[in-house]
Amino acid sequence: MGVALQLIPDVDQALELLFAHKLEFIREFLRDRELPVSGSKEELRERLRQAVVGDYVSVGEVLLYLDQIEGWGDQHLYLYTVPEVNRPGFPGGSRC
């Protein structure tokens, strides 16, 4: 393994996140970048790693794709005021 292919934290971390997903998502990402989509997950990972290290694909592209396929984009946070009568049962008592 050459110097350029040694552990590169940003690349390896991004690939780790991508390859935690189903193979269909990985292949879609590769197909969109006109990279071969056949092979095992390990082969695809190494192929994509070579493309990132060779500046054919950027880590930013991987991260943007992860933003699209991960289900965290439409979360909502609801805030409620708990009536005083219900607070004693909560941990923290009246500080809730």
C-alpha cells in the first residue's frame, strides 16, 4: 500500500458511513459517478476509496449523498408545558 493509500481519516470515515447502508445505495452512488458497480462490498469500497484518493470523487460528494439517503432530515422537536400537578412524578420534580 502506497503512502497515498494509507489511512486517511476523512476518507475512511466517510466510506465507513456509506458502506453501513444497503448495497443498492452504494451501487447507486457509484453508478451516478460512472464507476463500475459489480463486485462485493469490499471490492466496491476499495474501488471507491481509490476514486476518492485519486480525486475522481470527493469526500464532500460522499457526505452529500449520505445526507440524502439517511432519514434524519425531517425531524421535529415538540415542546410542551407540563401542568404543575403532573410534575412531581417526573424525575427532577418541579424543575421540569
